[in-house]
Amino acid sequence: MSQNHRYFIINKPTNMVSQFVSPDDVGLLGDLDFDFPEGIHAVGRLDNQSEGLLILTTNKKVTNLLFQGEVPHKRTYWVNVGHYVSIETLNLLRNGIGIKVKGGVEYITSPCEVEIIERPKVLAKHPSEAREGVPNTWLMITLTEGKFHQVRKMVRTAGHRCKRLIRKSIEDLELGDLTPGGVKEIEEREFFGLLKISNWN
């Protein structure tokens, strides 16, 4: 049974790593203006430059339940890339594209959902985005796998530079209108329900 674990989502800003301690001079989760409980850790990390939905919890089981279970969980990203994206490139990204993974091995990504979207209105402008008037495209990409820097590598292999990468959701757990650096606590049953995990207790 639950030992009164706590569950949070944050909107991780750019230039912040997904950890509380680092030997490097970088932004840390502890820099956020929030008094997190002891034993808190991040689940499903985002790299330094990536933004958006990050789960923080005191429950050590969540990583296994979410990323190592038999049923893969969907993660959806908003991605701003340089230049216009062609139909051919969309299909390449959707059907599987070769990226380099650990050890320099080529890995063909699993089929995923990719569509061109309008710039999401809830997003604050960011300097990393393509400047107004410069050709660029916003994509929404939904994956069920998460190789190291996978989305960035996919769009780069397809010939586009990733300008901005924001995770908007994991299953039905949504970033919503949480502002960068914002923190929201979620009740345990609702948290697992939104993540579509039934075997949590």
C-alpha cells in the first residue's frame, strides 16, 4: 500500500538539468521556488535545453512502472525546427528513421505520430525559437520509446535543426498552462489514472 508518497509535475525551464545535485555549474531543480519533500527525484528526465512536463515524486516505483513495464506509455512533444517540413520528411519521421545510439550503432526508430501544428498559444516566446519571418515549422511528435536525445536526433537526421523542444504530455498527464518553473501537486490515484498505470498499489 501507499506510504504517503507525493507526486508533482513541473514545467521544466530551459537551462536546467533534471536533478537536484550536479558537479557542473548548471540550473538545478532545487533552484525552483518550491519546498519539495525529502526523497524527491525526477522521473523520465529532460535534457538541459529541453523544456516542459517533468514528473517529480518520492515513490521510487514510478520509473519502473512508467518506462520498464510491458505496456509502452505515450510521450508527446512540441518541436520547433528550422525550415519547412515536407510531406516526405513527415512520412520518414512517422515510419522510422535511422539514428545513432550508444556505441555509434544505428537504430531505426519505431513508427510514431508526427503532425505539423500551429505554434502552441500557451507557450511563452523563447530566444531559441526561429525568429519571426525565418522559415520554421512546429511539429507535434508522439513516441512510445525514449532513446537518448531521440527527438533531437530524429529531426536532425531528417535534415532539420531542433530550435526548441517541449514535452507537453505523458499519456493523459498534461503540462496544460503551467508556466515555466511552475509546480503542481497531484493526488496519487489521479496521478496513476492519468498515466494509465493500474498496478501501482
